[in-house]
Amino acid sequence: MKTRIFSILCENVPGVMMRVSRCFTRRQINIDSITVGIEPSGLARIILLFQADDHMAELLRRLISRLTPVIDVQVIDPGTSIVREVVLLKTRRLNNDEMWKVMHHVEKAGGRILESKGNALIAELSGSHEDIEKVIEEIGADVFREVARSGQVIISRELE
Amino acid sequence: MVVMTGAKAIVEALKAEGVKHIFGLPGGAIIPVYDVLYDEQEIKHILVRHEQGAAHAADGYARVLGKPGVCMTTSGPGASNLTTGILNAYMDSSPVIAISGQVSTSLLGRDAFQEADMLSVMLPITKHNFIVRKPEEIPKVVKLAFEIATSDRPGPVHIDLPRDVQVGEADVQIPANVTYRKIPKLEPDVEEVRRAVKLLVQAERPLIFAGGGAIWSGASAEVVELAEMLGAPVVTSLLGKGIIPEDHPLSLGMLGMHGRMAANIAVTECDLLLGVGVRFDDRATGDVRYFAPKAKIIHIDIDPVEIGKNVRVDVPIVGDAKRALRAIIDGLRMQAVRQRPSKWLERIEKMRKELAPRMDYDEVPIKPQRVIKEIMGVLNDDAIVVTEVGQCQMWAAHYYIVRKPRRFISSGGLGTMGFGFPASIGAKVACPSCDVIDIAGDGSFLMNSQELATAVENDINVVVCILNNRYLGMVKQWQDLFYRGRRSAVYLGETPDFVKLAEAYGAWGDRVTRPSEIAPKLREALKCGKPAVLDIIIDPEEHVLPMVPAGGRLDQMLT
């Protein structure tokens, strides 16, 4: 089992996510991360992360390619791509020490504080999935009341 | 551009696709379209008695004609009753266009009366499906639906048609064609063909395994030509029956769980297997680890998903079966003269003779093998044999000699009991001059016997030959063989009286209890000028043998 990344270009029509995701459900594969964005052309790009062996990954690529609204399925090598995740963190009321700790770690990781009111704050971070996990762990998960994550967005490093 | 209602637009769009028949049953949410059909001369609507019957009839129609069959229903239960038939068509790659009414767009998602989320329900069981949002979209959607249903690997397409879209008016134009993004890869890859030719030249024991894809591609002549050129025997899947005349010296018949023994042994012994339009279904392959264990495998299929899905493949050829076989034949012609595999052909000939199945039983109660023999004796090569599902189907598949493609129609992938009778109605509508027989079991026939009314009212004179053993026979067989004879919930009792049932509908009915009566009664049924039911009382203890137990090896058959 290896981490697989598909970048799927498809028509931006209702139901397209369901058509894509049911290919995974049917084969009992869990999707680790799924993000959708609209390209300048008006087409949608779905980026999917999942674990599968070679045979299953290739079968899924063909199954998804076969779907009517799908235009192209790009298989992205995690080793030669840029992976980012954005996370918004909302804390509970903090004491002064905790406040400084959160601000310190967020700023050290290149993030920023978006809102603060009373003793609570909202911070933004971006980075690899692992980087973000690390920051949350360093601060201590009990500090956060809500964590909103974008899922992983990926682009291959290749330039024309 | 002409201003018309969506209902008018859908009928015009269907006519533009050459649709001549619709199998359907109206209801509240599709009345606007039926109101247009009321004046329609070019399309004949055949009113079924249950929507499942409409889907199977459209499927049977499509399989005989090689063109899409159309079915139409109302929303909610009407549409959901289509699902088994649509899934059946999907599993067997049959181009069915299903159109169902839907509640008005303003009511969507409010659990309105007879609202069902058919977009979601149909999504996993169609090749593609649509919900139309505006009347002006209709012509394009219909055009696309037919394009999708028939291009590359065929399959069903569902169109959900909200009521306000049918009633609303718009400027519409029936497009001559639409841009469909998926351009199928029809031409085989030259390099793969070259590799295939090389393997075929080297092979000492080549074998062709042809299926439904070869039938859809119209590759019958190419399969026979290649077989004769190579001296390669041909085995088929259930859906491949008829791709080669089954009395051809190189035909070994169907392989698999209830296949011919010679076919299964040939698969096990061959050193090269050329799969054409097959998906290596588990009922065909048995345990894949022992499927063609000595062979290199070449697989021709138009759907890349099928390549390597179930069995390892040495040479994959993605493309149209007919074109790929033609390319292989041309490639072989350029090779130096190849020795005919005479030892292999001797072996095949010997197996064909020694393992030919026995059918000449005279016993009473009648043996089902004898029934198939008698039916074969009465019907000509153009007759269409449709089957129900279960023992009756496997007896037909095992014993019946089919000589032409599209003349043996059966529910393969889904194994849908109740398919045969409505499908035979569709088959007869597709080919009114053909004799059409439904080889049925009593259990299967009862699942859609209400369509006798459809057949009688529309003068669709098909003959149902019930192999009546008063059991859900295939389940009983498994219970006998694998569950110590504990026949749980398989005895159907003595009801109904199928002759009276036929007569109640105004059909012809008669009962057969002796082998000698089968042929004369069948001839009478075919000539009676009505739909007919022949209730043939068979030996309830008879099993379909030989048999490869589920997951077993093809060369280890129970006999």
C-alpha cells in the first residue's frame, strides 16, 4: 500500500464528486483527502489522496477516466510534488502562558493570528500535513476548540 | 429553432435518433410526454404491466437489434421499478435509454409525492445519467444519451425529466451531432497487435475465448476466420454464444461453471488464450489461479478497465474487437506459412466427440436435456432463444446450439430472474418475423408473468417454454450438493396452473408430460397466432451437470 495522488480534471456539474468518490466506496478504499477547485477554464479540479496497491490504483485510474464528465486523470508522484494544507485553529479561552505559547508556535511555523478576542484567538497555518500535525502537537491539542483543515492541495513540481 | 414544449422536444429528439418503439407505463409525472405520444405516428408505444418489464423488454430489443431500446416511466416507484432492468443492462453492456418523469424542479428535494432521488439511484447502475433542468437542454441531452449508450462499450443511460421541464416551452433545435468529449479508442495499437501476432504464430495450442463484446462489435466473421486460419478452437462466455456457429468443428461451446467439459479442458490445456470482448467473470473462469494456467493471455477489449481486472494479461489490446481481429488476421497473413497445430486439433476433435453431452433421454418425467433437444429440432437458425435465469438458463446455455449472433439472449452478469419473458417480448418487437422462445423456469417466469397481458394486447406472439419442476431449481441444486440436501425455501408448490394462467390472459396454453409431445405442441404454439405458454413438466431431481463449484477449478468438474 502506497500513498496515491490523483489530480482529476472534470466538468463542473452537480454529482461529479459522487461519481468519482463512489469508485472508491465500491472497492472499500478510504479517501484520505479530497479537495475541489475551479480552474480558470471553468472546469473543476479534484485532488484526491488515498492508499492503494499498484493494481488497485491503476484500476481506479481507469475507472475514473471512464466517467463521462471526467476529462483527464493525472497521477501525481508524492515525491515530486508540492503538497500544502491550510488549517484554521480556534482556541478555547487561554491563560497568559498558553496565549504566548500558541502565538510563539504559530509565528515560528510561518502562520499568523487572524482574530483575537478576550483570551481566545483564531490562527491560520499552512504547510505539509506533517508540519501542521507537528505544530498542533507542540501546542497541545487540548488548547483548540475547533480545527478546520482544507485537505491537501497538490501540484506537481514540473514547469514547462 | 422552433418553439415547443419539453415533452414535444423529447419525442422529436427520440424520433431524430430513429426510435420506433418505446416500452413504458405512464404516471402523473410523465403525462405531458404521453400526451404528445397520443398523436404520434412514427413511434409505437408498448404498454407494459410493470416497469421492470419495460426495462427488460428494451434490453432484449437492444440485444437483438444492436441498437438502443427505449423505456419510459413516471417518477418515484415507476422509475425505481426500472432499476433491476437497468442494472441488468449495465452488467451486460446493453444500450438501454431509460426516461422517467420527475417532480417539478421547484419540488425537488422536498419529498414531494412520488419523488425519488433517481439521479443518485441510477448513478451507479448506468453508464451515465442526466437530470434535465430546462426544456432547451432536452435535444442535446437525448443526443448525448444515445451517443454515450452506443459508443465504445455500450451501456444504459437514464434521463430524469422533471414535470415543469416537460410542460415548459422553449426555442429548441435538434442538433445533428454533439461534441462528446470521450472519443473511444477503436483502432488497436500497432505494437500490441504485432506482439499478439508473434505469440499466435508461436502457439502450439491456441484458443479463442469470445464474449458479448465480440457480438456487440459485430466480429463474428473475424472470429471464425481467425479460428480457421490458426486452427484454434473457440469457447464462448454465456453472452458470446452464437459468435461462431456452435456446430462448427472448431466450436467447443460455452466455458465456465456450467460450460461444456471440452471447453473447460481446452482452456486448461491451451498455451495461448485470446480473449475477445470478455471480462473474465468468475462464473467463466472459476479459480483464476488455475484459469488457463499454461497459457499466455492476449486480451482484446474496448474498455481499458477490463484489461487485467480479473486475470493477468500478457498482451493487452485496447480497441474495437472487429478491428483488432482484422489487424491480427492481416498481421498473420504476412507471416511465413504456419504449421497447423494438428496434434491440438486432433485432441480437440476427440474431446468434441467423446465429451459431447447426451440429450436423447426418453424418461418420464421429461429430462430437461431432451426438452432443449426438441426445441432445437423445431426452431430454425434465425429463431431467437431468450432465457430466464437458473437451471433452465444453464440447460439452454449448455445444450442449445446457436448458429448466429444476437440469437441467444440471456441475463449474464446480474442473473436476473424474470428477465426472460419481458426480454423475449422486446426481442419479438425487434424481429417480428423471427420465432421467439423464452426458455423459462417456473420460478423465473412467475416473476414477470404479468407481461402476458402486454404480449396478448399487443399481439406479440412469443412462446414461453416452462421447464416446470416446481422448484427454485438452481438453489435446490446447491442445497442438494453443498448443504446436505436441506432444501430450504425452494419448493414452490403446485400453484399456479400455468395453462389456466395463460388462458386467463387470453394466451394459448398447454401442458406437456411426455418427450414425444414436445415438438408437436411447440409447433402448435408457434402457429397458434397468440402468445403461448407451454408447461413442460420436467424431472424435479435433475441437476445441471457438469458443474464447477463456485471458486473451483475449471478442470475439476462435478459430473
